[in-house]
Amino acid sequence: MAKNRIAQWIRPEVQQLSAYSVADAEDLIKLDAMENPYTWSSELIEAWLERLREVSVNRYPDPEARRLKARLRQYMAVPEGREIILGNGSDELIQMVLMAVVGPGRAVIAPEPTFVMYRQIATMLGLRYQGVPLREDFSLDLSAMLQAIQEQEPAVVFVAYPNNPTGNLFSAEAVRAIIEAAPGLVIVDEAYTVFADETFMPQLGDYDHLLVMRTLSKIGLAGLRLGVLAGSPAWIEELEKIRLPYNINQLTQVSAEFVLEQPGELEEQARLICNDRARLQKALQRLPEVQVYPSDANFILFRTPPGRADAIFAEIKAQGVLIKNLSGQGGPLADCLRVTIGTAEENHAFLEALAAAL
């Protein structure tokens, strides 16, 4: 009976989706989710706990998160005259944007492979989603993107910068061409910008239909679930009508404010990750069996010998290290695995496990 009711009342496009799954990492070295591997110093943790003792959890948080927004504007160098809106992670911001533009026949475009939630949320909301394939080397196919924009007249174009899961940074000139050709919104998703040192934030004043999206997850605050979207006040005002009240909880607001008051530790961690990324990339390049792709993010994509990705992934996991198996997505990601940059010890454990698996 339940199946009959589901078939009757749940939209077909939702029934056809698969729920987003997260691998169980208990007792494993966790290098699958692009997290910052470093915790805070004991002194910083104690100072943070002192701040949390002042929080009245019986009260609702500031619905506008005004103090936190002021800190974020400074930290992210948001241009004067541009506004920001906060989300419970980038996922909620993507959902807000797409909920705001839903309409019959409306389209969403992104180069693919890319962050899966663009497609997932667009499909969930009944929007027409079109992925535009990247070139064989995962570079942006600008002519294909411009053709898709002309044909589909998309309400939203997503560009991950750097891209996930490939790790590369598209040409800034190509991204500008996409912005200038798009009839609707362009969201430049800069989740990994701290590792790339490239941003479209200064260009917000040049394009009224450009929004830049950031997250604090990759700089060591994944547990807080805080995303930021910056752009024209006119667009942000419309998105505020979609945002649920009190979506950024009290503990997240206070914790993020606290750490942004002293960003030095986060900046040092990002520097360590970039240095370790270079070392890990060189070590992987010495393995003749794998093809390593360049990365401007905190992870590295590599291709295994044909037909061996599943077995290599399983063997690495059996040795206590969890990475991401992307081969099942097929297409250009067939035979591909992705590893997050960990601590020096974690990276060494991964390399030993990979060498044994090969």
C-alpha cells in the first residue's frame, strides 16, 4: 500500500533520484570528503569554549546574523555595494537560488563532471538540467558552453572554480565569457578558493547577474555548516524571501565569529595543505600505473589502470584509508579515484596503501 501511495503522491523525478550517501569512515583514515585534516590548537579550543559559555541556547539566534556577516564581509573582501546571504552550507544556498527561479521549461546548466548537488537539487525541484561535458583533460569546453547557453537560455549557470571533483581551475577569461553570455544568474562556486588564490569576488561590481558562493567547510569548519553567497543587493533581496528564518543556528554564528576574529591559524593550515598537496602530487606522479591530474583544490584526482579502480579502492580501504571512488559515475570519470589532502602522516599511509594495491 505504501508503494502505491508513494507512486501516486511523490513526483516521478524525485522517485528516480538516489539519496546522497556518505561512506562510514569509522576506524579509517578519512580522506574522502575534502575536509581540512587539522583541528585547532588547545589554546584556541579553550578560548572558543569560553565564548560558547556565554551563549543562551534557549533564545533564537539573530535571524540576520549581522555580526557574523560583518566578519565575513571583511574576511572574504566582499566589495562595497554588494550584499551577502548565509546558508546552512552551500547546499542550502544552491537550493534557495533554484527554488527562486523554478518555472515551466526553465533550465540549469553546468560543465560536467562537477559538484553533484547542482544536478541533484535542480532535478528535485523539477528544473531541466543540462551538463556540458568538459574536454578529455577536464578543461572547460567554452564553445560547447556558449552553445548550450544560447540554445537553453538557462535561468542559472553554475561554474565551480576550482572544479570538483577534477580539482582544476578553469580559465578566468572563459568564465568571464560565460558570465557575459548568460541571460540569467551565474553562480561561481569558490568552495576551494583558499587553496587556489583566485577569485571572482572583485568582479561582483562588474556584473549584476554574477553571484559568488563560498563555504567555511574547506578551511576547517565543516561541522558548522556555513555557506555564503555574495552579489547584487537586488538579487540577494529576492533570495531572502526564500531563506527560512533562523537558518544559521546560534552556535554556528558564535563559533564562526570567534574563529574569523583570529584567522591566522586557518591561514596557516591552508598553507600546510597546499604544501602537502604539492608533495603528494609529486609522489603520485612517480607511480607509472596512475595518471595524475593537476589540482588547485585540497584534493587530487587520479586515474587507475583500466578496470582496476574498484579493486584498488577496496584494497586501500582494507588497509585503513578511505578515499573516494568516482569510477562508478562512468564517462570521463571511469577508472578515477580522488584523495583529499590529509596530514603528512595520513598522506604517507595513503601512498603506502596505494602502492600495495597497485
